[in-house]
Amino acid sequence: MSESDLNADSHVCIGFIVATAEIERTIAHMEADIAFHHSQTRMFEKMLKDEQKKLGELVSNHEHSSCEGESSDV
């Protein structure tokens, strides 16, 4: 391979590489954000289910207990 062939092969379009790198960086950040938000969503769904279960148990226990003597507007 001659020196002129090496120069032709080593010509790089810096603008294209920079633009590509910026887009790839943006995509990587978005993927990381999505993963984080999925994790947060799962955590909040679990917390929501726990609170719904507590509410259900409280209502169930209240329905089975006698509340005579308590006002009905509690």
C-alpha cells in the first residue's frame, strides 16, 4: 500500500463523528433515564399495593368490629 493510499483511507469526517457521538450520548442518557424510571415505577407500584392492602385490612377489620357508641360521621 502506498503512502497516498494510506492518506485516502485515513481521511475522517470529524463533523460526522462528532454528530454521531452526540446522538449516541443522548440515546445512552435516555436509555439510562428510562431504566431509572422503570425502577422507580416498580417501587411506587409496590408501595401503592402495600397501602391498598393496609386500607383493605383496616376497612375489613372495621366492618367486623362493633362500633356502637361511636358517631357515624367519623
